[in-house]
Amino acid sequence: MEKNMSLLERLGRFSARRPMIVISSWILIAIIAGLAQRVYGGIYQDNFNLKGTESYQGLSLLSKSDKAASGYSGLVVIHAYKGRITQQSAAVIQSYSNLANLPDVLSVSNPLAASSASMSKNQATAYFNVNFSVVPKSLGIGYLSSLNAATQPMKKAGLEVEYGGGLDQLTRPTTKDVGSEAIGFGVALVVLLISFGSIMGSMLPLMTAFLSVIIGLSLLGLVAAVITFGTVSPTLAVMIGLGVGIDYAVFLTTRFRQKIMDGLDPISAAGITAKSSGHAVLVAATSVSVALLGLYGSGIGFIGQLGFASIFGVITAAVGAMTLVPAALGLIGRRIDRFKVKKPVAESSSTQAKDGWHRYALSVGRHPWAFLAGGVTIMVLLTIPLFSMQIGHIGDGADPMSFTDKKAYDLISSAFGPGANGTFQVVIDVAASKKSATQLGKNLYSSLSSTADVARLSQPSITSDKKLIVATVVPKTDPQSSQTTNLFNTLLDTTVPRVTANTGAMGYITGGTASQIQFAQTLASRLPIIILIVVLTAFLLIMSTFRSLILAIKAAALNLLSISAAYGVITAIFQWGWGRSLLGVSENVPIESYVPMMMFAIVFGLSMDYEIFLLSRVKESWDITRDNSLSVARGISSTARVITAAALIMVSVFTAFVGSPEVDIKMIAIGLATSVLIDSTVVRLLLVPAIMNILGTKCWYIPKWLDRVLPHIEAEGSAQQ
């Protein structure tokens, strides 16, 4: 008999028949992977430099001419509560010497030097610019002790010492997001108990998802020893892994419990569940993974690697759904509903006319245009803020007041102006210049002085090898301001070219702020490429799975509308400031440059999960009845409860990460939670049934030639056994 079974059904039966072997194997793998990650795992660090950009080229030239001035920068900011810093000069000089002697330090600026511009006019605030030979994050948490020891003389003298700039990677508290995960799990458990009533049936998805994510996170840490992943990578992997892991386990557990209620034995129920819902899980996980890997289409390694990091949780969740979940179901068997908080329910019957969801779906069928108008109105209103979205970089100024980098940022802003937190370095390559470096330097100073929005600038200096002219420009506005971005564009496109025109010299704008601006501009220019790749992939997947050109177009259009609404929500909250203080964000911020691209890939992938689960049931009925309205009603009736519960779980998991101190994590969490909520309510319950009822049998149209060339993908194996 098993020879005629699909691979998934045989795998489900095997796991249910030998649950202790499968579960023990998973636990053993988790332990081994965790230990290996501790010993051999890498670190996570951000690299916003883009080869080929002016900021990268300028930094490369500066590195060749003056290594001490071109390393990875960090700031040590000092402030005198009373009096002047110069009154504690002995302590400052001692700390200066200590900092210069730290390992991996290339150079340190001396704020007490006569030519220094890093001392405020009232001498109450100053800063050391410390250049490292490596990214500060890679120095390890132990390096912070050495840094504290080096600055101890100033602290003993009564000076406030804060760390900013690139040192935020070293000083920022390490967040494990344990609290976020616990909150998410707690809310998920409540949702499952209310939705399905079964205690064991509710706890099983949480436990299997947790074990899957542990392994995925450990594997990611091991790969991080070879590939440089951004600092947000592990949080993304956990956030997405937990969301889809619980979802996948819920879909399987719900189907299994229905089969048990129908009288099947546990092993047969587990096998059929793996064949039907398990197949849908694989299709859904593939769509999420393809969407995330599509981020490599941006041509930016940092972004592609964020997508790559995110799929670790998705893959382990999908593998867990195929093996670990059936094993746990087989172990519990008919006892799955023994403990309950109310009468257990599983899937709604697609034929039960009195079912509330069924009646609702029939109501949509009777008034589709009204439901369509309501859904579109909601989406349009939520999308409006999108049109004022400003993409940029979230600086230290948005961090919690308790963070040392936030304190350093505020001290510098108060003493030197907001632009001092985001200076530009102008680099002129004079190696092939027809004019003397001295004359070019004078022309550069004159041109920069007359440029709008420049607060102040340093006198241009010539490097020791006589190849470069270097000047520092301080904007009038903070690094996140659109005026600062406009100044960068002016310097790059007008001011510097005016100086170097017809001279043979080449000019560049570099520094941390310049790199971040060009990174954001590059991402914004390549977002349409990612949208095209992901939409086309999802379009082909839906068309191949459900043999419908119209449904594929509908899915692509609604997903675009859904992500637009989510963009609008995060713009209103973080950029406009509507309620951002409730999230612990201390100032209005632009939308972090990589967030829209990441959100698009993740949301598009996740929304395909619900699309596939809903349409698979609609098509199942359509193939039997050829009645479109009835099929839509049955699809809604049979999936609404489980999709609603799964969506609420995912929303709770994402929202729990709002407690993270990282503003970009808050932004992603709000964006993902909003998009899933919109997708599971407005899209699935209003727009999809309304549109399908309006289109009628046209929903299932596909040209014959296209039907012949498309591959055949089954969303679910038949569960009718």
C-alpha cells in the first residue's frame, strides 16, 4: 500500500510511527548545532560601503594616502558638568595617551591641541575621534572593558564620558529578544486556545516552531563565520522563523485533528496531513524563500545576505513541519483533545451552510461591489502617507535616552550643532591635476564656503604624499534630514565638479554619512528591480499552481496594494511621528533604507502563504462543483478560522519585537504585523471574495497555449482518503 503513497505521506507516516526517534534526533541536532555555533560561529556587522560609488572611491584613495585617517571611526565624547574641560587637562591627556595605545587603534585626535576643532567654544564639551583598523564590532565585547579603562582618568576627574559614532556597534546592549519571543509565544497560545479549544493542540505548534528556530539560528551563526551578515540578521531569522513555523504547524495540526475527529487512526491521519497540508506548506515556504533570495537581484551584497539570513528560519520551519510536527502528532495521537478549555474545533466544514464564515462568504457573494468598495477605501486611506516617504538612515539620535551613543549624539548636537554628527569629507585627487594643490585647495575652500547649508568647514589640507586634498564639511542639519541629503547631492554634483573642472583632478565626497546616503539612494533606485523579480515569481507560482491567469494577476495586484498600505502605516508612525513616542522612539526618523526592500520580499512571501491556503480550498471545490460562488464560500468557510488564527499569531509574534531597542527592528516589526493584519482581513475577507464573485467563472481563465507550457504545481495533495 505504501508504494502508492506520495513521498510526503510516507514521511509523515514514518515520523508518526517512530516519534521518539524523530523528536530525539531534532533535540540532538539542536544541541550539536548550538554548541558548534558557540565555538565556531561568526559575528554580525553592518557594511554600508558600495563599490563603485563616490564615497567608496574617496575612502579607498584616502586609505592609500593616509591609513591613520581612513580607518573605522568612533567617537569618545566628554562633557564637564561644571567649569571647563581644560581645567582637567591632565586627565584628558592621560586618557588620550591610553586610547592611542589600545590595540587596533590607528589614530586618535587630541581635543586639547591648538588646531583642534573638536572643543566647543565654552570648553564644556569635546570629543576624541578614534580610528580603528577593524570594524569596532569585531573587537568583541571584552574590548569595551579596555575602552572604559582607557577613559577612566577622565571619569575620575568628574567628566562625563560617552561613546558614539562607530563605537555604537561595540557599546550597544546585546539584545537576545527573549522578552519579545516570550510575549509572542504567550499571545499565540491564547489565540490558539480561543480559536481551537485544545490545550495540547495549541501548545504543539509553539514547541515545534521554537525547536525549529533554535536550529535555524544556530546554523545561521555558523554560516556567519564565512559570510558577513548585517546585525539585524539573527532577529529577522527568529522573527520570520517563529511566524511561519507556528503557522505551518497550526495548519498541519488543524488538519490532523479534523482527521482524528473523522475517525482515522493517528498514523494514517499524520500521513494524509503531510500529503495535503504538508504539500501546501512546502509550496508556501518555497514562495517565501524565493522572495527573500530575490533580494540578491538588488545587486547589493548586504541586502541579498539579509534575505539569505532570513530563510534559515523558514527552511528549518518547513523541514520541521514535514517531520517534527507529524512525529509530535503521532506521539500524542487521539489524546490531542483530552485537555481543553472549550469544545475543541478543527476545520470548518466546507459544506455546512449554517457555518458563520460560510454565511459571511455568501453575503459577500450577494453584495460584492459594496465589499470591494469598502476594502479599497481602507487600503487607499492607509496608503496615503506612502507618497511622502523619505528613505534614509536612522541615526543614534533616535535611540533610547539610556544609550551612551544617544547621549554622545545629544552632547555633540548641543555643543557643535546637529550637523556635527554627520560630517562629510571632501577628497580631491590631484595626482593628475594641471593646477597646483595649493591653488586647488584655495578654490575648494572658497567654493565650499559659498555653498548653502554648510555650517562650517575645515581648511583643506594636503596629505603627506601630496596626492590628495582633504577637507571636512559640517552641515547645518542632522544626518537624517533631507537638507543634509540635498547638501550631499549639491557637493557631489555641483560644488566639487566646479572646482575640479578642466584641471584633471577628481573629487569625491566620503565619510560615514556620505556612505549611508549613497546606500539609501542606491537601494531606492533598485527597489523596482526587486519588485519586478518578486512579483513575477509570485505571478508564475500562482498561475502554475491554480491554472488561472486572472487569479495570478489578482494576487499580484492585491499584494502590491497590501504592501503599499503597510508602507503608509510605517511612514505615518516613524516619519510623521503618529504614536512613535509610545514605541520608545525619541525623534521622527526617515524610513531605514533597507526596510522597504526587506518588507516587500517578506510580506510578498508571507501573503502568498494565505493566498495558497485559501485558493487551494476554493479550487478543490471548483474542480468538483464548477460553481464559482459556492466554491469561494466553501473556501472561506473551511480556511477562515485557521487563517485568522494563524494571522493573529504572526501579528502577535511580529508586534512583540516592538520592544526591541533597535529602531529599525521596531519599524520592521510594525510593518510586518500591519501587512499580515491587512492581508488576512481586508484582502482575504473583503477583496479576494468580492473580486472572485464579480469575475465569476472568468477567475479560472487561462489561454490554452499558456496552460500547455506552464509547469504543473499542486498546492495540496488530495486529502480525500
